[in-house]
Amino acid sequence: MTSDSDDEAEAARALLGDDEPDPVELLPGAGASPFFITCDHASPRLPRALGTLGLSPAALESHIAWDIGAAGVARRLATALGATAVLQRYSRLVIDCNRPPGSDDSVVTRSEATEIPGNRGLAPSQLEARRHAVFEPYHARIVQALDRRAAIGLPTILIALHSFTPVFLGVPRPWHVGVLYQRDPRLGVVVRDWLRADPALVVGDNQPYAVDDRSDYGVIHHGERRGNLHVELELRQDLIAEPDGQGRWADRLAEALRHASARFPAGA
């Protein structure tokens, strides 16, 4: 007789081979930095068992598979701030780590204008295997790190990094960066206003997306519900697709976040 945890471990092993990367990349940070960075869509990698999901190589390198440039910014920003960073190593097409499990957008069958053949008609056991292999280890590592910080009295300022396409379904997007928040606007408003002081920037206030319980997971569970200061930042992909742009935006965001954190010296 097997336990539920044994069944979950077996489901995860069925999806990820022993020689495939762990779903979580952890950058431990330095010293007592209050900043904690997450990157839910850091990679377009697919588990070998899923093949290509019926998609072309071009589709698997596009935004439907990952947040282009976000991982590069996250790593550079973590270095600049001495921050802990947690990055998810598998494609959002396997399972979206910023969507509630079981929601319509958790495992998509269509993304923007692209059908995802390999995600159609999945059995409950197949969906569970993806959750156990990718979603749960990623969020468990975040919870573990946040619990450890809380246990030693280290404040946390959560930064969730994402990127967005310059054009969506044929409509250009004017924003260079979007600042997202929901129930707790404290950090987001300060960061937004600091960025808007640069007349060259178009800064979205909950644009091009807004945080919502039905369509978001990370900042709600690790920010709002834990009482951590938090903000979700969306960067336009054409600005951060290359290392130079990633460096420029990491520097800009580091300055904005240092400014904002000075308003909340205890991290709350």
C-alpha cells in the first residue's frame, strides 16, 4: 500500500527524468537584504516526456512558452540588491506557476492565437503529474525560504518579475513597464511614482495586466496572504530581450526599489 506522498513522488518522476533539471533555480542572496525575487516563467524548457506539445521550434521560443528576458533581469537584479531569487525552470505551457491549480489558465490549450495540441484532452492524472513535478516544488521552495526568513526576523519585500509582448493580438502596447498590485498598493504606488518621474518612460498602473485572485497566484499567496510588502513588475520584452537591456532595467529597478524600501525600513 502506498501513501499519497508516494503517489505524488511517482507522478513527478513519471514526468521528469532523473537526468532532467530540478524545476527550481535558487540564488541564495547575500547578507540581510529584505528583497526576495521570484520569476515564474523563467524558461521555455519542456520535460522530455512531453515532446514538443505539437508546437514548432519558433512557438516554443516565443512568449507563449516563457517570459522572454525576465530571468536575465531577475538574476541581475538579485545581484544588484543582494537578494534571494527563485526561478522556475520549466515552460508555462507545462503548467503556469502564476495561476491557481485547476483554473482554466493553469494548463492552457490555446495561448493568444496558438493552439497547444499536446495540452488537449489531458486526464486528471496527467494534470496532477504536472502539478506535482513543477508547480508544487517551485512554490514549496519559496515557502521554505520565506518561512526561514520569518523565523529569524528578516523582513521580506517580494518582487515578482514578468515580461509582456510589445503587441498583443495585433494591438501595440505603449507601456515600457507595468506596476501591478491588488489589495496592498503600498510598495507598488511608490515604485510606480518613482518610475513615472522619468518623462521618457510610459509606466502602466495595473497595465497591461492587473492582479486578480482568479488569474494570479504568486503575489497573492506569498505577498498578500503572508503580509509581505510586494509588487509585480512587468517589463516589455523588446526592451529586455538582450543582455544590455536586461542590465539597464535591472539597474533602474534596483534604484526604484531601494528608494521605495526606504519608505518602509522595517519591511512592513
